[in-house]
Amino acid sequence: MKKQYKFGIGIGIIILSMGFLAWLGYGESKTYYHTIAELETLKGSAAAHRMRIGGTVQPGSIHRVTGRTDFVLLGEGKSLAVTYVGSDPLPDSFVDNSQALVEGTLARDGRFAAEHVQAKCASKYEAAPGEASRPEKSKGYSAPGGS
């Protein structure tokens, strides 16, 4: 009976420890999405959380310095200065007027310290003006069994 009691206590401690570590990991991995306009309304601990913010890269604002990249995101009539100091290279589509999603924390001076940057160039995925939105048949090609 004593061995079973000790074994039960040992398993209970292991399960409680694993549950506590899982709870801590969940709290650390949460990332909140905010718009640029919402940032000025955040107070206290809400401003200290990890967050994601999306916007358009302001033309002419990208400045690359050794080890970091500074730029400005625009959205909803507001702007946000961003400093990226991550180890991953910025995507090729990260250019002026591209849509970008940054992940990191808001610094006390109002700048956003980004650890990850995702970018896409919306014009790359849209049909050019005057083109059909779906591909047309190429001249000189007919489908198998067609005329």
C-alpha cells in the first residue's frame, strides 16, 4: 500500500507540473491583433502584450541600417513607426505601398519593435487593367478532343 501511495503522489506531481508548464506556455504564446488606430486606446498591461498590426508601408519610409530596418506603417488615417530587429531577412515583396503584418511589442517611446514581418504586394495578385480576370485560350491551342 505504501508503494502505491508514493507512486500516486509522484504521478500527481508530474501531472501538476506539466499542467503548470502548459499554462505558462499558453500565456506566453498569445498574440493579439490590433489596428494602428486602436493602439492609442491601449492602456496598462494591454499595451505590453505581444501583438500583430497590419498596414501599408509608407512610400520612402524604409531605411535599412546594419542589424535593423526602420519603416512606417499607415492605416485608418494613422501612422506607426516600426523598427524590425529580427534575424530573418525581410521578404522580397516588402516594398513601398505593400501590405505588411508586423508582430512584436509596443515600446514605451511609441515605436513598434517588430520581431517578425510578413509582406505582400497586392498588385502582384490582381489582374492588370484591361485584362480579363480569368485566363483566355491561347491562340493555336485546342484542348484534346476539341476542334
